[in-house]
Amino acid sequence: MTKYFILFFFSATAFSAELLTNCARFSDVPKWVNLSRVNRIADSVTRIMEWDIRRVEVQWYQNQKEFESVHSLGPMALAVTQRGQNRILLGPKVIDSNFDRVFGHELVHITSAQKYKDAIPKWLEEGMANHIANFGKVDYKTMLKRPLPKDVTKMIHPMSGNDQDILNHYMTSQALAEMLSARCDFRNLLRLSVQRKMEDYLEKVCRISDINQTFQKWVSDQALTQNKAKK
């Protein structure tokens, strides 16, 4: 297991500090974020994605307007990964209760950029990040109440459209990640996808020849399973 180290440099305020580990350098970090917590999150991501994260800069914003001024994803964004700058921006809505999930999610994006380049399809990456970061299971019964995309491979970055469009994209993408995890050796699929297009391996590894047809059936089957589980 990778060894981590930490340095604290306390600022004038009692509520923030700088925290340095092998995977990340935090600026203006709340005091409830500590070494063991960051390491646990990073270890969970690196274990699945088999990658030692090159240290990422993490900037924490305490003001919502200031946070929104440095990205273009709108007020629903809790955090932003800037792939080209190897940087994560955390907004003030990232709090003690959701930090593990949000930071884990962003570390998946960072690992995707560092290791996989553009091999992970855009329609899957957000859902894969939620799945690996343990955001909880998708509510498939709710999904069936809304129209599913005719072609999931045409989904672009989720932070476009209205709030419901954004939520639907995240839910759909995570459902796709859950489907692949159930049908494949997901880690082997990731190994094969290093600097290669993941779509090229879906039929061979996951036995999926038509992603849309397979997905439609998956959602229906999971919704039925969830209905039965509640009876």
C-alpha cells in the first residue's frame, strides 16, 4: 500500500489549513478533513482503478459566487475537475456528510484523465465515478417513469439542460455503470481500456452487442427486482 505523509500549515483562520498527501494538496481545507479520511477515499479509488494518483491540487471555495465564477457548470455543481490543470475545485456545498462521495467521485475523474486519457466514454464516466465513489444504488423504478435516452452513447457532459435533465443524465450514466459491473469483470474491462476505447471491448468482455437494447432490458429488470424487494 502506498505510504502517505502529511504537513499542516495553519492560516490565520482557525477553520482552514493546508493539507498535503501523496495524492492531493488541499488549500483552505476544513479541519474535519484529515489524513486518514483522505487516504481511505484515495485507497478505495486506486484499488479499483489500479493507479497511483499523481498529486492533484485541490482548491476549496467557501463562497458560492466565487466558486461559480471559476467554472461554467452552473449552481448545481458541487465540485469540478479541471483535467488539463490536474486540479479539483470544491464548492461550499461540499460538507462533512457528503465529502467522501464527492471527493471520491472527483478522484475517479482525475484517474480517468491521468491513466485512461479519452478511453472512458463520456456517457459512462459520470456514472462510473458515482458507482466507484459509492453514491448508492440507482432508483430504477423512478427511471422507468421517465423516457430513457434512445441512444445512451450520444449523452454528453451532464451539466447541460435543466435541473431534471442533469439529474436524469447522472442517473442514467450510473445505471450504465451498474449494468457493466454486473455483466462484466469490470476491473478487467478497465485494464483493457488503458489508452484504448472502452467501447471496443463491450461485446467481447461484457457480451453486449447492442448497448441500448441491453440497457432498456436492464432498467426494466432492475425496476421489477426493486418492486419485488419492497413487497
